[in-house]
Amino acid sequence: MEFLLGNPYTTPVGHCIERATDGSLQSEDWTLNMEICDIINETEDGPKDAIRAVKKRLNGNRNYREVMFALTVLETCVKNCGHRFHALVTSRDFVDGVLVKIISPKNNPPTIVQDKVLALIQVG
């Protein structure tokens, strides 16, 4: 479990995810989103590092602009990455521990966030 320690944004894919989910962006950076997919597909630790960075951006984040960017990155990766990434995204730990938590009533997320999360869960 040592991979849970440290800052997930220090890895190459984590740094890209941090930039792609920055709340100050005007819109999605599709070039960067596809670069993230390439890193995930081409490196041994890419899937694990990407999941850690996405979890960090999503867990307890009240900046729903950043959450939406992170969900878009996640959706892009689900559509463009292989089995190693899919296995992590569809794990109970990620679905229940991250995605379901975002849309729990106590967090009261905007409808657009709820719809995006539910769509992602259905795809998985």
C-alpha cells in the first residue's frame, strides 16, 4: 500500500491530470486529456498513478468546476485506455469510495455533476 503515500501529482501522468483539472481553465484541454491517455497506455505505472491523481482531485473537492474537469478526464480515459485502467476504475474501491461519494446527498452536488457521475458508473 506504499503507493498510496506521497503526492500523486508528482508523477508524469499525475502532473498532467493536475493541469487538466485546474479550475482556472476556460474549457477542457483535449490535447492534454489525450496525452494523459497516452501516458496511461504506454507506461507501467500509468493506470495506477492516474487513478491516484483523479481520486485526489475528486475526493472532498467542493470546486465543482475542477470536479467536472476530473470527471471529463476520467471519461476520456475510460473511452481511450486499456484493460489495466478499466480494472482500476471499475473496482468497488473506486466506484463506491470515490464516485458514489461525490453524489451522496450530504455533498449536495449540482445536477450536472450527478448526471456525469451516473453516466460514468453506467459505462463501467
